[in-house]
Amino acid sequence: MLKDQVKMTKVLDRTRKKIDKIDLKLQKYLSKREVLIKKIKKIKKTNDIKIEDPVREREILKKIKSLYVKKIFKSIIKISKEIQR
């Protein structure tokens, strides 16, 4: 039993390290996305364009198959609109 626990702990640790690497990449890309959102904010403000774009939101979400990822993107869209306000 102890041997199995040690093995599972190693597997768990390796898997968490993989997640940590992915999380670092996500942070990098989300930071880049934030910069682009702020650029869009300026463009929209200068040209009197509405922040809300339901058609674009539907297009983005329609391409996503995973419910997990879709929920994350809904949050990303919500926060993106908050940044643009």
C-alpha cells in the first residue's frame, strides 16, 4: 500500500508540474491579451464604437467545444469588457 501511495504521489507531482508549465504560458498569453484589449479600448473610444459586441462574442464561443474552456472564455470576455469601460 505504501509503495502505491509513493507512486501516486510521484504521478500527482509530475502532473501538477505539467499544469504549472501550462499556467505560466496562460499567464503570458493573457497578459498579451490584456495589452491588446487596452488598444481596442482606445480604438473604440476614439471612434465611438460600443464596447458590447454580441455577434463577436457568439462567434468566439461557438468555436469552443469544451464546456470547461467555454466557461473560462465567458469570464475572459466579461473581464475584457470591464477593462474597456
